Amino acid sequence: MKKENKAVIIWLLSGCLLLFIMVVVGGITRLTNSGLSMTDWHLVTDTFPPLTEAKWQETFEQYKKFPEYQKINVHNDFQLDDYKFIYFWEWFHRFIGRIIGLVFLIPFVYFLIKKRLSSETLKKCVVLLGMGAFQGFLGWFMVRSGLIDNPDVSHFRLSLHLTFAFITFAYTLWVALDLIYPNRNEAILPLRKIARYTLVFLLLQIIYGGFVAGLNAGLIHNHWPLMSDGQFLHESVVLEKDSWLLRLTEGKSGVQFVHRTLAYVVVGLILLLAFKSHKFYLNDNQKSGITALVILVILQFSLGVLTLLYSVPLCLGLIHQIMAFFLLTAMTYTLHRLSK
């Protein structure tokens, strides 16, 4: 690591930390059904929650005009205190998004003026800023889908919003790693190839994790290793009349089946990477990355099973999402070390 890059590295890693917190709070927001509590989007005026009881009541009355209250919460003796609880998590989620924007933009302008960014790093940082802006749009796009007729957001939009946050984090970490390790190693091509495939399937698993969350598909078939007695693929998937594409992307049973199956694929690929790595001379960083992958994927698989068996309690659901973040971190780091 070059001394002149230290401040830029700290900036990028700070962004990674904030993105991690953002996803964790997003998970809480989803698991507490808080995502539709703020029915409008104002960049400045929504920076802080209502400060008076009269303003709270006005905001609550506005919320009552939308499907989530009219079709669900109106039947649950939903009061202002209940609304304040769900409002807090959505507001906090958006507030962190604003903080991330400032943390990225202000130092970026400073480093630009001070000419602390190389041309290559500058290009990557511009991409990061664009990704951050697009992520904000995806958040609005997701919430919008639950404010029209259906009192729930589209699981496709939810998954897109979640997955793009993971990708933005991974790319930010990759840019930081380029600066932390400026001296490139010779790539270990066979291991890099396996690691790349593993990353693709891990991202696909994250996409389907978003599908499961958006459809609440973890609340059914709470058995393992089979979906029910004697059924690896639940009969409801086979008996559906829709196309197989719709069964496996929109049906709760089909989505859960794919998520279960991809878990085995990800575990298998990481174990294959670890097994193949013994045939090559690896430095300490490469060994540490692969070891971390094996430990984390076993923990994540176990958490996934427990989360399913206990019908997605808040604590386990949140830890499962956090562990996915750690697994992607280890995957990004390992691929970087095997590639460069």
C-alpha cells in the first residue's frame, strides 16, 4: 500500500462499512414490514422524522390513504405508536442512504481538487458515484410498487435493490483492494476460474434470497433436507399450470426450491476451490481468503437451514443476511487475490 493512497483507502473502506450498515438496516426494515411507512420521497424535508405530535398525526393520516393500511393494518388495531415504530426503520434506512451520499461525494471532490486520485482510480470512483445514485433510484422504484394497488413491494424490485447494494459494496471493496495491493501477483488461472463461477452463483443465490424475502417464501415448507415428507421438489411446483419460468421465479414453492438448491451449489463450488487450492503454491493472503470462504459458507448454510426450520424469526433472518454480506466480502477478497 502506498502511503499517499492511505486516505483514499480509508474513504473507500468507510463507504463499505456504511453500505454494510445500510443493508443490515434494510433487512430490519423488510423483516418488520416497515418499508412502505413513508409514502413520499423528499430529498431535504424528510431528512428528519416529524418533530411534533400534530405532524406525526398528519403523516399517519397520509399513510392511511395507501394499500398497506387499507388492506392489512386497518384490521390489526394499528395505532399511531405502531406507525412510529415502522416509520423509524424506513426513515433510518433512507437517512443512512443520505449519509452514504455525502460520505462518497464530499471526499471525492476533495481528492479530485487535491489530485489524489490516479486516472484509473478516478474512473472507478465515477462509476461508484453512478452506482450509488442508481441504487437510490432502485429504492424509490421498489417502494413505488407497493403504493399503488398491492400492499407489498414487487419481489423482483426488492431483489434488484438488494442485489445491487451487494454489488456496489463488492465493487467498492475491489477498488480499495486495488490500492491496498498495488503490486500485482501472477494470477492462478485454474483457481480464478472456479472463484469466478462461485461469485456468479453466489450473486444468483443473493438474487433468489431477495425473491424469498419479497414473497415471504421462507414461511412455507419449513422442513429440511426435504421440502416435505419424501419430496425434494414440492408437488405444488409440479402441479402448477404456469410455465416453469414463472413457477421458479414467482411461485413461493418454486423460489424456495431454487434458493435451497443454489445453496448446495455454492457450498460445493467453495469446497472444490479449497480442494483444488492444495495443488498450487499460495501466499498467506490467498490461503486466508479460501479458509475464510469455507468457514463462512458452512456457517451461512447452517443459518439458512435454521432460519427455514424456525420460519424466519427476525433475529435469524437478519443474521442470515449479514452472513451473506460476510461471505460476499470473503469471495471478493479471494477472487482479487487469485486474480492479481
